[in-house]
Amino acid sequence: MSRRALELTPELMLRAYRAGLFPMAETRRGEKLYWLDPEQRGVLPLERFHLPRRLARTVRAGLFEVTVDRDFAATVRGCAAPAPGREDTWINHDIERLFLALHALGHAHSVECWAEGRLVGGLYGVAIGGAFFGESMFSRATDASKVALVHLVARLILGGYRLLDTQFVTLHLAQFGAVEIPREDYKRRLVDALAAPARWPDATPEALTHAIAALASG
């Protein structure tokens, strides 16, 4: 973990992600950023994604309107906001600025869940080649972030992605099949994924429904 020495730009961020690094700040108000390259890396194998039955029923019930990139900025703010059990965050204002720039370049995307016109959950991350680097998620309604994750995985599969990087493994992610792998293994998978001809899909509702049904039956 090393301290940032140069002013970060979106281009430098992309180079770092391609090398297997990702930035974090110590606090929301902190001014320093650090590059992380952990010995054990969290990944969520797309081909082994586990969709719990109860959550599959929630997804099918359509409790949320799920959108993509409708309000990227609000999704990042939601992830950065304090929440019960998480009074502070690693997303400082510099990271927020950089991700907005990456989004404008087409390299960062959000999946949002809405209820009665309110943003109640979502996630965001970086897409390069066939790799998606998940950054953060938030939820203000039961299962909102989980539903967003299911929709993300369905889109990544439809788009031909090969790697979903979760950085670390939490109990929340482990229930979906997230695992830790050694850094060397991660770097090999990353090289293969970056070379994949994947694309962020403009998926139809029918295609998404089919992809999610396949996840539920897998």
C-alpha cells in the first residue's frame, strides 16, 4: 500500500486497474489516496454465481425499478453516505470526482434500484475489456443492493465479461459465491479478462429476464 505521489487522472486510474491496483481513501474527508494490491483478492465467479431462492422471488416480484446509468452520481453519493454499521467510508471527494470522469468516458457504470421514484439502492464499478471492478454498493430498502447485484451479474454474462472483481470478500458477497484467490492467480485472470471482446450491454428486458432465470436455475 503506497501513498499517492501524483495527481490522479482518469487515464492513470485505468492504467492502475489494468495492473490490478485500486485506490481507497482512509475516510470520506481524508485527502490522501492509497493504492491497494492485496495478497488475497476477492472475485465473484460469474459461472458459479449463487442466486438464493428467496432473492430470486424478490427479483421476479419486481419490487424495484432497476435501471443502468440513470443517475451514476447519485449512486456514488449513496455509497459514500453514512449508514448503520458504516458511519464512515473510503470514498472521498477525490475518488468521487474521478469516478464521475470515468463514467463520462464510458468506463464506469451504475445499476440502480428505485421505489416510488426514489433511489433506494445500487452499486457502481469500472468496466475495462472483459473485467468489471465492483467498487461499492448501498441499500436503503431491504434487498435493494442484492437485486442490483443480480442485475449486474446478468448484464455481465450477456456482455461476455469474464471477471467480476469484488476487491475483498464480505459475508454479504460470500452468499453469492464470492471467494478469495491469491494475487498471482488474480493477475492471470485479469490479463485474460482484459483481452476479452466484452461490451457493456444495452440489454432488453426480455434478455435480462432470461439471463436472471438462468441464474436462478443454475
